[in-house]
Amino acid sequence: MKPIHLITLILILLVSCNPATKKQETAAPEQWIQLFNGVDLEGWTIKMNKYPLNENFNNTFQVRDGLMVTNYDEYEQFDAEFGHIFYKTPYSHYKLRVEYRIVGEQVPGGQEWAFKNSGVMFHAQSPESMLVDQPFPVSIEAQFLGGSGEGERPTGNLCTPGTHVVIDNELITQHCISSTSETFHGEEWVHFELVVYGDSIIYHIVERDTVLTYSGSQIGGDLPDGFPLPQGTPLTSGYIALQAESHPYEFRKVELLDLSK
């Protein structure tokens, strides 16, 4: 074989074996799990403060017109019936997307701080392990707040019932930390995303803007009587729950992308 032909053959082989020259395969679509199916509350467990498991006091949690709602139509007065609705499966590494909006008026008797206040609890204890008179699960909370029409009141904040986190290498023991999000005063839909990698790092994202980052989720602070895990235990996984704290909310999307694999 002539040298010029040999060189040409070698170049052809090198180019054909280079992955960069091959047509990129189409990436597999992300497999998002619809935690809320838009029809009913299948897969969810309700725990209301002062009531046994799955007693949906005054029909607080409902599905209406394809939306999961927390409503207070059957209440005359709110008396600390804080509610949580838990998805059936615990998760550790995932992305969670929630689209919510705040509607109507707060029920009489609701606390001042609960005005336009809800959230998603994650890394939470199971609903079965909660005490009958336990207002909130031990968990991390991404808080969903609305504005009053005046001033700033960001959403996507962090609250820590029975837990602590680490921010900038410092253990945070205060109950709530504000995010850097804008304030949503009306009844507009808000897109929230949570990115969770166990206890390694967690992101709160509001309207595609990262508004809070932290790590080191762990048990800490005031705990329910008989809670089995000691202070400082890493929180690497747990259940996901939506709140009902006395103001009506609507949820049109609750979906999850499992990153554990």
C-alpha cells in the first residue's frame, strides 16, 4: 500500500472512532412522577392536629376542578387544626415541583402569622409516627407565603420544626430563614422547585431563581415527646407533605423527579 493511501486510511479510522463525530443520541426524557393525579387524593395520607390519622376534619383537604385544595368552607372558627397531607413514599434525592396559588380569606381564628402561609414539608417523619396532638411533623419546611399588598414578604423561605441546617458552615438554630425571592401579593400561580440531595445540599427555587441554599439537615431543637432520634442525627430522607394552616390554597401541580439512581 502506498504511504499516502495508508495515511488516508488511518485518518478515516481515527475520525470514525471519535465519539464527537458520531450523531448524538437523543437523551431519554425525564421520568417525572405525578404525586397529585389531578383526580383524587390517592396515594396521600392526612394528619390533622388533635385528630387521628386520616380523619379529614371539616373536609379541609379536597380535590376541586382538577386542583388539590386546602379549604375552610365548613369551619366557623379555626382552633389550631393544623393539617398535613403526606405522599405515601419517602424520598432522599430528588427534584420536586409545586405550583400553587393563594385564594380567598383566612378563616376566623387563624393565627396572624398563618395569614397567606402554607408550605411543603420534606425529610419529614411518617404521618403514622405523629402524636394525635402534634401540630407539625419533625421536618424541613419550604414555606409558601403571600404578600398583604404592602411591603415585602418573600416566599420559598426555610422553617425547621424539630430540625436544624447548616448555612455558610454555620449551624442554624433559629426557626425560620427568609429567602431572596420577590413578593407575590395576588392570586397568581407561583412555580416552586426544591432540589434535594439527602443532607448534602438543598436548593429552593422560585420562578426559576435560586433563592436559598443550605446543607447539613439534621434533628435539632424542640422535639415531640418520645421522638426516637437524638439531636444531631442527619436527616437524609423522609416524607413529603403539604400544609393547611388556616388560609385557603390551591395546588395544580405536585411532581417529583427521583435522582436516587
